[in-house]
Amino acid sequence: MMIALAGLVGFLLVLTADARVGNSSQSEFCTETEQCLLYDLICENNYEVRHYDSVKWVSTNVDHLFMDLAMMKAFRRLFNYIMGENEAGIKIQMTAPVVMRVPDKKMLFERSNYTVSFLLPAEHQTNPPSPTDDDVFINDTPDMKVYVLSYGGWMMSWTDQVKTKELIGMLDKHQAKYVQGFHYAAGYNSPMKLLNRHNEVWVLVEGDPVCK
């Protein structure tokens, strides 16, 4: 009886670990990969409030003056990892979104440390292969709630700045509390896709979310 119960608990834990990285058919804008980061929608108005479970990513840090060039350098490192530059020597399928942690800048020409992350697919969430590149690491994001503003076109430094200011302006108007100092830029499309692109700005909720 105890063995069976332990087995059931273990099975449920595995299910929970993989539950929020799932089939892209469950997302209307995740259309280019088989698996996508899933979420619970708490509320929406001009922006959304979402809940994300804790998940694993493969990540790298790049210190650079410009967000766009940092993304290019980081993307190459992470792409090499999923193409086989890992201790298991295996290829790992691409998922969405690609997420960049963007620190707030006080000046335009200021070096910043950007963290870019690829979401690990469900089958590698429990025990992902270790990177062979010392600049690449496995990263866990905590269970979190985020304010989200979606937009089309291309995710670039200037579009990210404009949309971040737009989201922050709405949050300040609603007197919503949020984590300051950085935000996340999320992109769902490959560079080859020209139309109907989907990008997002994420700002971490602090306290109780506000969605009027």
C-alpha cells in the first residue's frame, strides 16, 4: 500500500513538473514550436495578469551596450546547446517563448547585463543535460504572477522600451505595485516569420495584482 502510494505521489510530481510546458495548440499565438510555456490567465483589460508555474530554462548572460546585439550573441550560445553542445550530446527541440531579462537603464549608452533564456521542453524539465559551454547554465524561474502587454512586429530595443513605458504607465495609473529595476521581453517567432508576429513585455507583480 505504501509503495503504491509513494509511486502515485512520484507520478503526480512528474506530472506537475511538466504541466505548464505543454502542447502549443493550447496557445493561440505559439504557432512555430511543438511546445510552449503555458499559463493561467487571472484577468485582462488593456494588459493581462498571468500566473506561471516554476519551470526550467537554459540561459546565458551577456554584458553589452545594446539589447539587440546582446540577444544575437546569447541566441547563438543557446542554439548551440540545443543542437548538441551539452553533456548528453543530444539535440533538444526549440520551444517558445525566448525570454530576455532586461535591466532598467538610466542612460541610453550604458552597459547592462542581459539574461537570455530558452524554455526547456517538458521531457527535459526534470533532468536537463548540463551545458558544455561555461557561459551557459540551467536556470529555474520561480512560481510568479506577471503583468503582460502584447504587441506585434519585431522585438527590438526601441519597441521594447516603448511598450514597457506603455505598460508601466497603465500600472501606475491603476496604482498597481510591481517589481522595479528590470522587466522581461518575450518573443515567440523565428526571424523567418514576417507577418503576425507576437511579442510581450512582462513585469513582475508585487503584492496583489490589479486588473481594472
